[in-house]
Amino acid sequence: MQAIGAEFRELTKKARSGKAAPDELSGSTFSISSLGTFRVDAFTPVINLPEAAILGVGRIKEKPVVKDGEIVIRKMMTLSLVFDHRLTDGAPAARFLDYICDLVEDPAMLFIARR
């Protein structure tokens, strides 16, 4: 896992400095696009063909929500999953997005086996 993290950081550094080779930036099947740093709450990302899906991540913003019957202020974020319907159906995609939400709400779940 540490090797993947180191490779990710190195590739990110190369991409941001414009020094990544085309073959280092190809072959993916899934992208994540975040516009939260631009104060965008929600958006619909466009799939980078031939990828299968893309996850759009909006900014984290305090909002009133109902919890245990009371209105409280919580940090909220909008996620938008766009996927190629030729490759998967809506139900499995929705389960995947639900799983991502679970991980964002409780990162310790990364270490729990899910069936």
C-alpha cells in the first residue's frame, strides 16, 4: 500500500508540473473530478472515454440537517456518479456510490471486509 501511495504522489507531482508522459496518464477506467476548491457545490462530470465512470466531488459546506429529530449543522458534500450504462446498470452503480458515501462518513470502514 505504501508503494502505491508513493507512486501516486510522484505521478501527481509530474502531472501538476506538466512533466508526465502520455503513457503515464492513460489506461484508466475511472476518474475523480473535484471542483470543490472552486466553491462548486455540485456538478455533472463527463466521462473521459473509454473510461467506465467518473465521480464528481463538490465542496464541503456546512448545512442544516435533521439528525435524531433535531436540526443540526453538519459538513455536507455532494457526490455525482456518472457511468456508462452499456457497462453497468443503475443498481450496482448506486450500491457503489452508497459504499463511497459510507467510506467518506466513516473511513475506518476501509479496513472492514464487505461482502
